[in-house]
Amino acid sequence: MTRPRILVADPLAEDGLARLRQVAEVEVRTKQPEADLVAAIPDFDALVVRSETQVTAAVIDAGRRLRVVGRAGVGVDNIDVQAATRRGILVVNAPRGNIIAAAEHSIGLLFAVARNIPQADASVHRGEWQRSRYVGVEIRGKTLGIVGLGNIGSEVAKRAQGLEMDVIAFDPAVPPERAEQFNVELVSLDDLLRRADFISVHAPLVEATRNLIGGAQLKLAKPTARLVNAARGGIVDEAALHAALRDGGLAAAASDVFAEEPLGQSPLLELPNFIATPHIAASTVESQTSVAFDVAEEVIAVLNGELPRYAVNAPALPPEEMAFLRPFAELTERLASLHLQLRGGRVSGLELEYAGEVAEHDGNLLTAAAIRGLLAPFTEDRINSVNARLVAAGRGLRLVERRTPQSAGYPSVVTLRIDGWELAGTVLLGEPRVTQIGGFRVDLVPDGRFLVSRHSDRPGVVGRFGTILGENDINIASMQVGRDAPRGEAMMILAVDDAVGQPVLDQLRQVPGMSDLRYVELKSDG
């Protein structure tokens, strides 16, 4: 089997590279302009970046083989996630690996703005000894306002409380119960700015947070307040920050991140009460190793056909949830494929019903699998849990999902109703089983080659089938026959070991009493 190819476009710690090389051919090409990346990406199955490389829509659209983009770090604002979603490309990150490093750097900047540490150091290096010029303030007993109480913000909160600070936070996505776990009071952004002695920013850069702290907000702050941003450039309006620092609206500020990086010539650098570091909050030996290895694991999971833990544009499921749902996803995809091969024609509506234990789980993976089973033969788009609903909507497929707590006969049942025709199945001992086709009860493992007939329930039909297949050296592996009534209509499912060509199908269709015959192939991904 050909090994997948991975392009690493930014520097990555050796631990991560070594892990990737265990499963793929890896090329490292750093500092590529967009045009070079667009030219290179068609030959790769995965792309791994940090914060430097911009993964634009042009890059994503050029990635004909691209299945996953991995970001070695938390933020993905340098990746066009919407374009990736549209193309069915997973975007993964490594949100846990640099949490402590970023939190510690924020605390370091907190001390720096409180005690003028960089300015005093530079003064001593110039041969000066100006103790009175660098009088600072203590942080003990002060109020720290955290903007964004996520993974990093909550770690900063814990450390600040250890330093005997009072902590308040603004984060509209965090429930009060979570804030209470960290002994943090949730407040509005305006209230935080009015009350805080120190402000630390830990929000992601999205459209709702761009310039979240601008001129109007900074005017609410105490003139003695100090602001730290080690999250993302663009959250704090740099022009407004410059004006506040210059005119006495803020006592000091420090930033590790900027709207444009490298920073270059910025008026902020001319201010004595502004401290800058070059986006190094995550730059510790430990965190670089951790995020590199974590993102490698995420990328490998996708290439192996698994859902990763930290997918940005797909539901992230814990391993035990994935273990339960994976055979049901296989079942729903094969039920949908079975419908196409038995019924054919254009599908206008899909209704999915999850009954029993499976109804208690996240059904997105199963719904995506059913959509893939129905639409994959008719589109060049890669269909997965990232873009399945978008593809379905784009093709006018009406989608209905239902959940019922009780299931008949089995602990869990998945039913597909497609334009008035019904199929159902379950999972037994980890194996998908089809339990209903149309109005007939069956017990079918949906893997292999099958002949599915509809015929009159009369003597001789089954025997004639066997004779024709034997004459053509086609071996029957198993057989099921069901009927709606004696001498009524019957369904027969023959599992065969060999492919059945058109001449044999033509012979079988001439058997007296035969009303419909379909040849079906259901293959596992492996």
C-alpha cells in the first residue's frame, strides 16, 4: 500500500516529525509563499503548520488529495476553516500541549508590566542605575480581569489566585458553574474593564472578538490599569492601545501577539510603558515537543480513517464514544448503499431514526455516513462528517432525524426511510447487521456480494437459481428466503463468493416468477 504524503510547512519539533515518519512520507518545506504552497499541495494528503504559514482558500482548493490540515498549537486563524469544511477537509489542532507555557508567559508579562522589569534591565545594560525611575506596583490584593476563561484563561486564573489576586472574567460561552469551579466571578466586559487593575486577554480570534477591546472599551479602564495580551493579535485594537498608553488612559501594557507579524515599525515600540515579545508564549521546550507530537497523532488518526480528538470543524468524540458509534456508522452507510443498489433513482429525502441505546449518543457521525452512502457515487466531493450536511443541502436532499428511547427486538436499531422505502439494522457483538429490507425481515451481515431477488413464492424458483449459478461456477455462501404469505411474494438473498456478470444476471431474470433481481456489492473500507 502506498504510504500517504505529509507536507510540514512550518518548523516542527523532532518528536512530531518522527511520529509522522512512522506512517507517512514527510517533507519539510518552510517559509513558502502562497504560490509555492499552491503548486506543491496537490501531491500531499496532509498539511501541518504552526502560526506562520497562511492556509488560504487557494491552498485548500489546490489540495486535490488533501484530507487534513493540522495546526501545531491552539489557534487556527491562519487556516481558512470554512474553505476546508466546504471541501470535506478536517482541520485539527493541539489545544492542550501549550496551555501551561502560554499561561506562565502571561503571568510573566503580568509581573513585567507591574515591575517594569524589561525597562529596568535595559537601563542597567546601558550603564545606568535609576532605582527611583522604575518603581512598580504589587499584584497581591489586586483584581485581575480575564477576557476568555478557556483552557489557558482558567490556568492563569489558578496561578493568579495563588498570587493572592481577586479574579473576575468575561466569557459569554462559559456557564457560571464552570467559573465557580475556578472561584471566578463572571462579569460583563464593560464591568471587567471598570474594575480590573490588570487585564489579561485569552480569547480566540474570531469575527466576534476582532477589535473586541478598542478605544471605547479602553476608556472604561482605570488609568492605573495594566493590560496583557498573549492570545491573538487583532483582539486589542493596536491604534487605540497606543493612544491609551500615550495619553495616560492605561499605565502600561504588554503584548506577545500582533495583528501583523513580524511587527516591524510600530508606534507602540516608541512608548516606554509598552513591552513586546515576539509571539513566544508557547515557545518552551516542553510545549513545542508536546504540540508537535499531539498534532502528529491527530493527523495520523485522520489518515487512518478515524475521527481525531481535536477536530476544529467536526464533532470531537471521546474514544469510548467512537468505539460505540463506529460500527453503527458502517451500518448506516451500507444501508444507504444497499438502498441505491436495490432501488436506484434519484433520492429526494432521507429520514433517519435512532432507537434504543444508540439514540442516547451523538448521531452526527451516523447521519454523515448515511449521506455518504447515498451521495458518494454521484459526486466528486469528498463526503465526511465535516461537510456531509452541506453536500446534502447543496443537492437538495431533505434530511429528517428522529430519536426514540425504545427499540423493538434489539438494544439499538437504526432505520433509514428513503422516499417511502424502509431499511433497518443493528449492531450485534460489534458487527453491523441488516434486519429489514422493505417489508421483509432479514438477518444479513452487509459485507460481500449478494443477489437479491423479488419473486413469486412457488416451487422451483430457488432450485433453478442454484442450477444457473452452479453452471457458471458461482459458489453460494449463504441463503435467506422470506415471504409475505404462502404462495405470495418472496424475497431471497444469496451471498455469493464470486462476482456475477451481466450474462448470468440475464439468465437469472428469465426464471419463471422472477419480478426483480439486483446484484449488490457491499465492501468494507479495509
